[in-house]
Amino acid sequence: MIITHRLKMNLGEGEILQRLELPMGDTNSRKIELYLYANQALWIVPTDATVVIRYKKPDGTVGEYDTLPDGTAAWSASSNLLTLALAPQVLTTAGTVILYASLYQEEAMLQTFAIEILVKAPFENGRISRAVASEDYFRVTNVLRGPVTAQVGQVLTVGAVDTQGRTTQVLALDAAKLVDENGSAVLHKAQTLNGAQKNQARANIGAASQLEMDFVMSKFKSGGLVLADSKTGENYILYVDNGKLIMQKE
């Protein structure tokens, strides 16, 4: 149950503004066939081109998509014919909708001229029938809409997924906030401590003090462990030689 609207469009120059009149509320039943030309010659859509359909409704909601809500492709191309399927959200608000298509090929982008769609509301007893809540619609394959603004050092996280588990939203969050909320990561931040702070940190974890560590380290020399005779006060060096423990006077 598809109604197809056929339009000719000269990509070389905007000869006339293309207009359509469509009823509000139609869903998965409207397609636009654009026969593309460059001046008087056929303009062939490149076989490796990809297409994104964009629109803006009179209530300020917008859309950007190449895929319909059911997961099917929203466009197709053959020779100079570009076929665009209207997503359900395109026809949810009465008034003029501006719609156009962007074609991508590697680093190049080419846009069609805009099409004006006058969406007319059907009336029953003075009330609009078949009204559907109007909202933004974004569904672009392999392209995620990231945050508009972010700060240096923030990380990107998955904000939302669809029913198939595909990512539909990316958010920018502070790493510290991410750790605090999820508890699934360790945040490392280098610290600079003075002597008193170092001693306090050692005391907090029950570690030996710096004084104690200095005393222990003073007992080691390149030749081995230095031990003092408590009676004579003479120092002896304890070391291992060929598997034997040897002590000799320093």
C-alpha cells in the first residue's frame, strides 16, 4: 500500500521549488522518486554513494535518517532515480515540512534541493484525527549522533540503545563521575605529597615510616647486609658466595 510521488530535480541549478501536498498521519505508505539531472543531462547516482534524508517540521522537530523504524533501508538508487521513503515522523505535524537528501561518496557530499511538503490535517467533527506525537527521529546506519558540546578529558559512553541492542545515543561524561556512578573502573590521578603527607599516608595503611625505611636501607651495601657486633661495635658484612652464607669483618 505505497503511494509514489515522482519529481524531476535539476541538481545543476534550482529551477523551481518542488512541492507536495500529503495528509497528516500517513505511515509507511509514501515514497518520493527523484529523477535527477545536471542541467539537461541525466545525473547518475554513483553505485558506492550513501544517502541520508533530512527534514524539519513546522513545530521545530527534525529528522536525519537512512533507515526506517522497522530496520529497512529508507532509500534506494538506480541510474538517475533516487527513491526516498518517508519515515512516519515526517507527516505527524500539519504545516510545511522541508525535506532534502544528502549523498556521500568518500570525501564528497552532494545535497539535493529542498522539497516542500504541505502536510494537511484530516478533520473529523472539528478535531484532528490520526494524530501521532511529534518528536525528533534519528536513525543513520553506522553513524552515531554524538554530544554537541564536550570538554577536554571527558569520555564517551553509550547513552541509549534500540530494541536490537544497537547504539542510538552517545554521551560525554567526566571520568570521575563515571567511576562514582558505576564503580566499574579505577580512576588514577598522580599526586604530589609533602613529607608530612607521605608519613600520614604510610600511617593510614600501616606501612613502615620513612625513618624506619631509611634505617633498614642503611644496613645494605653493595657487598651485602651490614651487621654490628653489639659488644665490640665492629661491623660485619653478611653475603652469599657460591651458595654459602659468609660473614666477614668490614
